[in-house]
Amino acid sequence: MNKSELIEALYRKESLTEQAASDIVNLVFDGFKEALKAGDRIEIRGFGSFSVREYGAYTGRNPRTGKKVAVQAKRAPFFKVGKGMKKRVNGE
């Protein structure tokens, strides 16, 4: 399911206008983005949790040329699936 399919499912199920459903989905996603940007953790019980992982700088290698390149430290979003979701996906 992609974002537009999520919006469509929401407005059909809840009898909302497409604009209202879009606003709700965007509000949730924007909230997630802002929380992760601030370094906060998001936990949705039975689904999973989102957090930001810090990765240190390292020396990598360009696969095309084989040259060594310096890779800067970075932060990346990380998702850990919840136990309830694992069970549902595996049909338990």
C-alpha cells in the first residue's frame, strides 16, 4: 500500500472527503518526520517503533572505481517491527 492508497482507504472507510483524508495522513506523517528529526522515538503498540540510528564516519570504497572514499557520519531512520505485527504476518 502506498500513500495515495492509504488516503483512498481512509476516505472510503470513514466517509470523509478525499482532501480531509489527505490532510489527516499528511498530518500523521509530518508528525512522524518532526519527531524523528528531533531524535524522539515513536512507538505504536502492536505495530512497531521508529527511531533514529546514528552511524559514525568510515572509509568506504567506490564499487565502480575501487577508490577509497570518506563517508561522513549520518543519522538514518530505523523501524523495528512489533511482536504483534510479526504474529499477524506469520498467521499466528
